[in-house]
Amino acid sequence: MTTVTLDTNLVDDQRLLTAAQRAGFKVAHTSVTDRELSRSGVASAEGRKAQLFETGLVGESVAGMFVPGAEHESTNLEEILDVISSRSFPRGENRERLSNGQRRQLRDAMILSTHVRERREIFVTNDRRGFVDNGRREFFEEKFGTKIMTGEEFLRLCCGNDVDKNV
């Protein structure tokens, strides 16, 4: 069964979840997404809880909701941060005071890093600026051996190019 990770910006899309389930995909999201949703008032489709625990990050992760990480996972996270921030993400002690936008980028990187760690096959996101545009999709796909798709692209895959079929 093909594994799919939904980014936070699509986790509440019932149409997408239904199409994925009907097409036989195994869909999940991360503990990072649950944390982001708890602050937003948005609920995941079908009230689903995270099935994927993030790799722990001091100052960000919540006790009991993460797994310890290996050194290569830290390297992956840093590389993802470099790409989605166009190499502008703060380093070292400069991370002590992140802006709201930088905190979102960090969480975005944590979500993709979790997807990669779990060796999942398709990452679905509508964050074109962070994960798709300007060669980012191609970089992530080649570097991490995963497929990056937007919600509409994934719906077409699920429904055989007819996004209204069986939904």
C-alpha cells in the first residue's frame, strides 16, 4: 500500500482524504501538524490524530510526542530548512528568537523530515513556495527519494484524472 503524508495545509481536506482512502492509499500526518492545529481552531478530516511522531527538537517538540533522532536526521532537517528558506534560516544561537514565519518554516521542515525518516512515498502539500516552486520539488524528490505533490495533483492521481469521480 502506498504511503502518503499530508502537510498541515491539507490535513482538514475531507475530499482529499476520501479520495485517497478509496484509491487505497495509507494516509497519515505528523505530531507537528497536530500541534499546529491545536493553535488554529482547524480540525483534521475525520478528527484523525497524528500517526507519525516527529523527530525530537529541543524547544519545539512536546514530551511523549516525538522520537529520538539520529545524526543523519539532523542533517536532513538542516538541508530541508536551507532549501525552503532559500538559505536564510538562522543558525545556532540565532534560533533562540525565531519570527512567526521562521517558526512555521521550522515546522514545515520537521514535517518533511518526519516523512523522509519514515520512508513514506508521497508528500502532499499546497505550500508551493516551500516545497514545489523554483526547483524545490525536484531537489526533494531526488535527494530523499519521495514524491512531492500538490493537493490537486494528488486528487487527479487518486481519481484517475477525474477529480469529481467517486468523491
